[in-house]
Amino acid sequence: MRYSRLFGRTSKTVPSDADSRNARLLVQAGYVDQLMSGVYTYLPLGLRSLNRIKQVVREEMEAIGGQEILMPALTPREPWATTGRWNDPGPEVMFRLKGRGDKDLVLGWTHEEIVTPLVKRFIRSYKDLPVAVYQVQDKFRNEPRAKSGLLRGREFSMKDLYSFHRNQEDLDEFYERAKTAYLNVYRRCGLDAIVTEASGGAFSEYSHEYQVLTENGEDIIYYCPKCQYAQNREISGYRAGDACPKCGEAMGEGKAIEVGNIFRLGTRFTDPFGVTYSDETGKQQPVVMGCYGIGPSRVMGAIVEIHSDDRGIIWPKQVAPYPVQLVLVPSKDGEEAVRLRETAEKLASGLAAVGLEPLYDDREDVRAGEKFADADLIGLPVRLVVSPKSLGAGGVEWKLRSGSDTEIVPIDAVPDRVSDFYNLT
């Protein structure tokens, strides 16, 4: 992708209403554009990163047997009334609207009420269980405190997985597999998430949140630095310095961002919809259920909160919109300018040919310093510079966004070097 053709640009102006690091950097680096509080347009760079996060999520959900579906975002009142959630939480959370014929409608903020009667249509006997289906879809919540960029929005991307089981033992087994799959997602996205006990509400004694420690976090957790046992402060009887109940180590206190949660729902939703199955004796038994949520957009915001510095974003390799930023430094010497451009064009084509398409800053009317500042702000993992200096040294300047050292790499060796960096060889 040529930067001169990229839709969206970097900006030196800090957004006046940016109340978080991710809100500021994602807007300034040209990843998103804010339409209103809690609602963003994803520009090409931002959409590429968001889709890479979604792909990681999909791969881990498929690995534990999840099958992807897509449910409607526009839903009728009736299923919400069946479970009692038309009035509780009601309009404080739901976006409600009227359709033709004065029909009450809801924009989906979660999908237990939609998926449960759907799955009921396909369950007859114990042979049909377990079932695990998931979707990746935008959700809508009438958030009273839309803030912190992508961390707390009114419209946001969500992966919600729902599992259906014949008994608690089967649910518990799947729940543990899902717990591990979630940790895999965060690890691949460059986040060190901590499984944190939280209130299970009306569903169970505990649910589990996935919290990432950062000074910019909204939550407070108490956690063990040795065995990683943790509880959210809202339900915790522990305080910093208390002995960990698992290993005895002193517990710490930290701010954190919640990037996902999982619940054992039991029969909270299957009972109202009459979801049962025939066991081996032909007797009808209740189906038990679990739900598992990850917000890819929230994960994206958390990545930027944690992987960034005063110059811009520092994308982890797995979720960067492009693997490489290729920077052409122009020359005032006509013949040298031609050689530089030919070298950069050849390198861009060679990288694209091996599946490593760069973001190629081909602008000729922009000074080198401004290009380097833009590259730091955008934050791709690798920066390659074709300049009079590098050409004179017989190659291309190589620099990692996460480091400060530079080196000259022979032009023909660059594709293999980038492939090795991304573990593609």
C-alpha cells in the first residue's frame, strides 16, 4: 500500500476530547475517526488491525470446537420479555426503538435471548450435545459513560461464544478449555492477561474476567505475582499484602483493563425457553449453558494503551496492519532520486511477492524527519529506510519500532530477514 494513496492520514493535533492514550493515538495515527462519543469509524489501517485481532479470536474459538454463526443485531421485544430482561436492565442498557406497526425492537447488546431459542430448534437428544456457537458482531449498549476511546463504547465489536451441555460436568470441562483458549488469544495479541475472579451475579458464585495490568486501567484487582491468582476488588476480601490463598505469596494491587469475561450460566436462559434434551432413557433433562465474551475492539484499545510510547503505537507482530513500513527518503539529485525510487519499488514488490506487503511511504514532497515521525506514530514493527545514506552503504536501513538500534541490511536479503522476523520461514 502506497502511503500517498492511503485513505486517512496522521495528524499532529491532539484530539480535544481524547481522554485516553488509545483514543489519542488511534485518531492521530489515522486508524479511527470519532463520529460521536463512544462511536468510531475504522479507517483502513484500523480495520486491518481489528480484522487481524478477530482472526486470532476465530482461530482459537475454532480450536475448541466453536462454530461461527451470525445472528441479527435488530431483535424483537419478545425474547427479552421471556427472560425478564426487557425491564431489567431495560433502557439503561438497551437501545430500544419502534418499528412499523408500533413494534418494539432492540439493538443487540448481548445475544443469550437470541441464541438460546435458536439452539433449541436443533437439540433433540443427548447425541446433539454439546453445542458451541459463536459470532463476531457489533454490539450496541446505551453506555452512560462512553469514554476511554475503544475501551468503553456505545457501538463496539464483540465475539460472543455460547455453549450448551447435558450436565454441569460437561460444562465445567468446556469452561476450562475456553479459559485456556482466551489466554492464547491475549498472548498472541501481545497482552499478558490475568484470569481474575469476579462476581457471577445471578449465574454462579464466580465468573472470570481477563485483566491486563496497566496504570491506565479502570479496574482494581488484587493478584498474586507468583501464581497469578487474582480477584476483582468489587468482590474481593483481600487487600494488598495479604497472603495468596493458593500459594501464600503476598498479593499485589494494580489497575487493570478488562479485555474479556466468561460465565457459567447454568439454566438461567435455557429454563425460560424450555430447552431440554432426551437422555439415554428417554427422560427430558435441562440443558446447561455457558457464555464467553471477547471484545476485539476493546482488545485493540488495550494493546495501544500498553504497547505505545511518547512517539506513538508499537504494534505486536500478530496484529499490526502491515508487517513493514518502507520509507523512501527523497534526494535533490536527479540521478540519485531515480536510483532510490527504483530500489524502493523493487523492495516493495519483493516483499509483497512473499506475502509481506509493506506500507510504502512513497511521498516525495515530505521531509525525512516527518516521515520518520509518522512511522513512529503508526507503529509498524519494522521500519525499512531507503535513503542516500543507506544506498551508499550498500543496502537498506533496518530498525525495529520497539528498539533504537539501526543496521544496514543488503537489499536482496531483506525479504528473508523480514520473513525470519515473522517466523515465516
